Amino acid sequence: MRGRAVLALVALAVLLVPLVAPAYHVLLMLPFMAYAVVLLGLNLLFGSAGLVSFGHALFIGVGAYTGAVLTTHTPVRSLEVILLAAALLGVVAAALVGALCVRYVKIYFGMLTLAFGMVFYTFLLKFYRLTGGDEGMRVLRPSLLGQSLDAMPKTEYLAGPYYYYSFAVLVVAACVMWRIVHSPFGLCLRTIRDNPAKAEALGLGVTRYRWYAFVISGAYAAVGGALLGPPTGNVDPTLAYWTQSGNIVFMTLLGGFASFFGPVLGAFVFIFLQDTVMSVVTYWRLIFGAILAVIVIFAPGGLMGLFARARPAEVSRA
Amino acid sequence: MILEARELTKFYGDFCALAGVSLAVDEGECVSIIGPNGAGKSTLINVLTGALRPTSGSVRFKERDVHGIGPVALVRLGMARSFQLVHIFPDLTVLETLQAAVISRLGRGTRLFAALANDRAVREGALEVAELFGLADKRYTLARHLPQGDKKLLDVASAFALRPEIILLDEPTSGISTADKASIMETLVTASRRIGLRAIILVEHDMDIVFGYSDRIIALHQGKVLADAPPARIKADRQVVDTVIGRRRGDVAPC
């Protein structure tokens, strides 16, 4: 009950941000919401299935470039179509990559995802004609719900319609993921995370379930990636670079992978903290590295873990 | 005949764990497998339940060759097992553990968008087994917080929640105080009747339990079947008593 009230307040605050906050901060909310979608998917793999991927920037790249290719090479400008296409391509890419990766666990799984991520990054960098190489590609302003908003000034577009559109996508993505996590499938993933041998003895096909989780997380990462392009109007291979994969794992740990909304909080803190730190010192990675070390050692449950410790643990009564 | 194994051998490198084991389990039987440590009992269970591939030989379950089909497919066919070393899901509650088993039995694991909390069949199926095993009061307890005996019980209960036709119990009372062993066995027998189990294979070190509950005993020694007979004849078999039972414990003297 208290959780719901907090959630409603947060949603209200997010709705009010464009009305009260300076444009600069409103625009910072856009990558936050895009990454939040990515992390909801990543955490199905991380939190529920217990698999840490170091290659999910690949799927962010797939989604981001889907938007770029569609808006620049085809007449498609509708964001709905872009998101749908990104999700589909994310599913296809994750189905192929995942089919190999989920046969391995722990560090082998992580390294294999990292390897695929590097292959894709190099592809983006070297296939100049399709991807624009290291310069990347332009993303033309997409239309929202059939409304072409090309006449609107850029900041007004991003801080207005695009902002609310991104938020709507995030809300839908969160609702769908909530259902998945609390479904029979979600419980099966947790059995596999806790004890794969026992899960098999109960007749649950471990590899198959891991693969489903991988594919769903790939689709989420692609949708989030597609949302990242329009705010900057540009995509480039750094979106798919392995440090990007590291960043999203960092965000997940920062917020707390054991909690449904932990990674979302992690994305928020990461984006705004990075912005603050970067404006003060250029060595933001130094600060972030130190923060990560502190979290892993002193607060393995992340920020959400700290909140949870402040009040008595609630046992889920599903 | 429900389960039949023929000439099973299993090598770990040069070490021969099973050297041509044949056995058969009939409808309604409780068969115990006994033998000193290293006799091949756990290997045999692992081969029978598809967790290990035998080096040679065949396993037939309900007239089907199940050699190498793996544990998931065997569960589908109606075979379940529990483990010698406790296998639980540490961060799942008792209820969730049993729900997972019922989900598997009902084939609902791929229901991505259904609400688990509203799935009455799954919940009731899980609660029924929890009652049967006396775990209903602890249904919201995380498995890792359970006392050792209850962890063991939960491992077995989740296998029963699959409603198998045959169950293989690998030392269900190991690590449990002698006083509690009998009550666990009573629980198992009651539960077996309730879910209509067709056969039980039991690996057990406690000879009181073995002789008290088995219809037949298979004694393994150095990867071979030393004897395969009803309890009374096993007790009278000097060779078995000397190599398998006598060494283990002095309390089961031959009659």
C-alpha cells in the first residue's frame, strides 16, 4: 500500500517536471527514461534469472540504429513504428545471440555476451555505408501518434510531447515487466537463478527459460535504445560500446537488482550524478569507480537495499 | 514393470562406479538401495534419473527407453527425485518452491503475463502438498531460513508436488536426528498413498528404515549388485551382512 502511494507520487512528480524544472533538467530526464526501459529488461535477466550480461549495449545499438536507418533511409517517421521495429529486431538479435550465450553461466555467459557486443560495435564502426562509421547517423525527428511535429522548436518538442511519450512508453514497459516478473514464468526464472539443478529435477527446462528471458531483455534494450536517438538527433557506435554495457550493469547495481524499481532508480541517480560530477571534474569515472566500489562492499543491495533495510523486510505473499 | 535398468556401467575416467548393474522395479514396490560409501548408489540414482549418462547399458521407464533423455523429459514422463545433499531454492519461500513444482506439472511455466497470485490451481496444489508435509505453517518462510530437517522435507515435498508415478529418494533422512527419521518416513508413506505413487526407490543408510519400509532390498558393492531380495532374505544373507550392513552398524545383527 505504501509502495503504491510512493509510486503514484513519483509518477506525479515526473509528469510535473516539464512544467516546473528548467529545460536542461527536463532534457536529462529523456535518457533516464530510455535507460529505465533498458534496465527493466536487463533486470529480468540479472535479478530474476541471475545472469549478468556485459553485452546488452548491443541491443541498445540495434534499437538506436533502427530509428536512425528508418528515419533517414525510409519514409517511416512514426515513433510507434520505430519502437515496434526496434522491439522486433531486438527479439531477432537476442534470439540468435541468446541461443548461444544461455548455454553458459556466470563468467562464461558474461564474457560471451561481451564478445558479441564487441563484434556488433565493430560492425557499426566498419560498415560505413550502412551505419556511417564512427560519425554515426542522424535520427530525424519522429512523428508521435501520427502527429508530425517538425514545426515545433527542438527543445519544446523534446521537453513537451517527446517527454510525455517517453514516459508513457516507460509506464507501459514497467507494467508489462511487472506482470512478467509476477507470472508463473517469473517464478520459474527465480528457481533457475537459485538452483538450476533442482529446477531441472522439477522438470523446468533451464536453458529454454533463460533464453526466453534473454530475448525479452533484448527487446526491452532495443526499445530503450530507440528512445535514446531522437533527443540528440544522432546515434553513433559508442552507444553499443562495451563501456555502455558496463554502465547499465552499474546502474542496476547502484539502484539494487533485488528490487523491481531498483534499476530505474539507479538509472535516474546515474544520469543526474554523472551530469553533476562531469560539470565539476573531468574525471567522472574516477568518482564513479569509487562509488561502485563502495556499493559492492557496503551496500550490495544498492540504494533500494538501503531503503529496505530501514524498514522491516517484507516477505512476498504471492 | 515400471523401471528397468540393464547392464549399467559408468566410468569416471578409469574409476568404475557401476560395473553392470541390472534391476527392475514393479508396480507398488518400495525398493531400497543399500551399500557402503562408494558402492555406486548415488551414481545409480543419477543415471536412473537422467542426470548422468551411463557409459553403457539401458534404462527403460514405463516400457520406454529413457537413456539420455535428461531430467526434464523424465519428469514429464512421471519420474521425480530428491537429492542426498539438500537442494532447495534459498531465496524462495516454501510456498513458492511448491508452486514452481505445480507450475511445472501443469505446464504453465511459459505463462508470461498471467498473475501467479491469481492462479488458484497452482496455489491450491502447492498448499495441499505443504499440508501433507507439515510445512503449511511455514509457507511464507524463505527456504534458507528453514531448519535443516525442514529443508530436507521441502526438497522431498517439491518432488511429490510433481505427482510423479515413481520417485527416487536419495537419502531422505540423512542429516536428520534419529528421533525425527521415523516421522519423516511416516509422512512420506502417507504422502505416497495420497498422490497415488506407483513405486519408490530409496537410497538409505539407516538400516531400521530400510528394513522397516522396503519390499525389496538391492545391496550394491563396488559397483555391482551383491544381492537383490526381500528384507528377510537380505538379513539372512551372511555375505551382505558382512560387507554392507555389518560394517556400517552393530545394531542390526543377523537374526
